[in-house]
Amino acid sequence: MAIQKVGVVGCGLMGSGIAQVCAAAGFPTVVREVSGELVDKGLKGIEKNLSRLVEKGTITEVTKGEIRGRLKGTTSIEDLMNFDLIIEAIVEQLPAKRELFAALDKICPPSTIFASNTSSLTITEIATATKRPQRFVGLHFFNPVPVMKLVEVVRTIATDDAVYEEVAAFGAKLGKTAVRAKDSTGFIVNRLLVTYLLDAIRALEEGVGSIEDIDNSMKLGCGHPMGPLTLLDFVGLDTTYYISQIMFDEFKEKRFAAPPLLKRMVLAGWNGRKSGRGFYDYADPQKPKAMKC
Ligand code: CAA
Ligand code: NAD
């Protein structure tokens, strides 16, 4: 396989998970963040995950050391100069992603494949910030990346067949089931999931049920691992807000519009679990308490 070394951009919720699974699958991996503190925070999260796997006996201390040895953090974009595949997992905003890829396009060799983990942006629109749209794909992972078995591999009308197959094979090498999707906003999963999550917020706004009762209904009534409001906190309310705006802009359908409550929570900095507060307060992460909202 031509993909031997992987660069990841962004070491937040998704980038840290992506970097972890790449290194665990044997790929030397460098992950870039915007500050040293954020690099440290991301790598600490990975360290914690790996230690948990050692405690459970899933991997040995030696394997953990090998995975850590394959993983490096950086704040310098120049350190991403020499990779076969770059996976971007930064904030869900088009200008930021286009700016990043335009810069990467200048420093990476023409052979490097670019992939975006975007949830909802059009891959074609990100790819046209570069001179290599034929070597550009969507590689959409799911949160938490080390646990969720799926990756959506997204092709645009410009993606080269061989590049697409190479990236699909790479997804399988990470231990994921790679499903193939067209470059249609939200791909497969978010096309279906986002309206469900937004409807849960609308149900709360309309007083159909309390936060706990809405969550318990879908957990206990439908066998979902998490209720929708817990899942929203888990995904990130800021990220969900950006996704809903992008999907509404694309489809012009009310079902994709951000509910006013979501907008207000994001304005207040309640971004979900990662900020300590969303539909629940995570002061004690083991016992989240429903907020009044
Ligand atoms: N990182 C790594 N591993 C984690 C983890 C994390 N953040 N959180 C949990 N795990 C592991 C645990 O160590 C545990 O492993 P073992 O089974 O080997 O012991 C396993 O996952 C189960 O964890 P828990 O027992 O602590 O808790 P749980 O049974 O409630 O499972 C969960 C946690 C896997 C997150 C489960 O609640 C779940 O599947 N939730 C739904 C997640 C989901 O829908 N994700 C998709 C979001 S949408 C998206 O990602 C796309 C987008 O563009 C927005
Ligand atoms: P996050 O806010 O947890 O992390 C984003 C990170 O990117 C931040 O730490 C930020 O400092 C960093 N960043 C921003 N600009 C950067 C740059 N130029 N270079 C390096 N780092 C930079 O967000 P997230 O939840 O990890 O989402 C990242 C991407 O993954 C988004 O496109 C999102 O839509 C997508 N996604 C999110 C989920 C989810 O459940 N949260 C699931 C699948 C896909």
C-alpha cells in the first residue's frame, strides 16, 4: 500500500482519536494543533485511552509504548511536509479548511493524498482550494473514533479512482468498515442523524418532555446507546450548530435549521461535554446533571 505515513491536522475530539487509531494500526503519525497546550491536551487524552486499554488487558504496556513511539505532536505546518496522506479534523468552517489545505498544497509533494473529516461541508468546495482535487477525498470518522467501527469514504466527481480505492483500503487497515458515499452534504450518516438530533432539541423547546425523559425514551424505548441530548453534548453543540447551518444552507429545508435554543446555548459557550456544560452539567463527569434550559 502506498500510504505509509499519516499527518493529522487538529487534535481535538476527532483528530486525537484519528491520530490514535492511525498509530495503533502501525502508521507513523504526526498530529498538528495550533498551540503547544492543545497538542499536550490531545496527546494526554490518547495516553489515557491507551492506559485504559492496558488496564483492560486489550494491549500490553509494550504495545502501548510502540503506539506512542509512532505518534508525534507539533504546532508547525512544515512538519506535515512529507506524508502520504493528510487527514484534516479542524473546526467545521469552510474558510478555515480551505485556508489550511491551500497552505498544505504548497508544501506537500504532489503525491500526497488529502482527506477531510468534515461532517457536512462539500468536499469539492474544500478540494478546490488546492491544485489536486483528483487526490482529495472525504474520510468521515465517528465519535469516539477508537470505538466506532464505521468510516465514510467520500468521493467527488474529480476524485481519481485509484486514490479512492487506496483510501478505502486504508480505512479497512484501521479496522473500520468503509462505506462509500457521494459528495452530498452530510453524506449518509449525518443526512439521517442530524435531523433526528435537531428534532430532539425542538421537542425540548416545545416542552414535549424533560431532558432526562427525552434521553431515556430513545435509550430505553429504541435501544440507542445514548439519548439524543446526551449525544448532542458528546458531539459538541458548537459543531452541531455549524453542521445545521451548512445543511440548511445546502437543502433550504426547515428540518435542518438550527433550533433557537441550540444557537443560544452555543452563544453562551455551552458547547457540551468538552466545555463542561451543555444539556447536562459535567462537573462530575460520572454523574451528569440535567441543566435548566
Ligand atoms: N475514547 C475511547 N474509548 C472510549 C471512549 C472514548 N472517548 N468512550 C468510551 N470508550 C470505550 C470504553 O473504554 C469501553 O471499552 P470496552 O467495551 O472495551 O470496555 C467502551 O467504549 C464502552 O464504553 P462505556 O462502557 O464507558 O460506555 P458506553 O457503553 O455507554 O459506551 C459509547 C460509550 C461507545 C460512546 C456509546 O455510548 C455509544 O456508542 N454512543 C453513541 C455514539 C455515537 O452515536 N457516535 C456517533 C456520533 S455522530 C458522529 O460522530 C458524526 C458527526 O459528524 C457528528
Ligand atoms: P474540536 O473542536 O474538538 O477540535 C477541533 C480542533 O482543531 C481544535 O482543537 C482546534 O484548536 C484545532 N484547529 C483549528 N484550526 C486548526 C489548524 N489550522 N491547524 C491545526 N489545528 C487546528 O472539533 P471536533 O469535534 O474534533 O471536529 C473536528 C472536525 O471533525 C469537524 O470538521 C467536525 O465536523 C468533524 N466531525 C466531528 C464529529 C464529532 O462528533 N464531534 C464527528 C465526525 C466529524
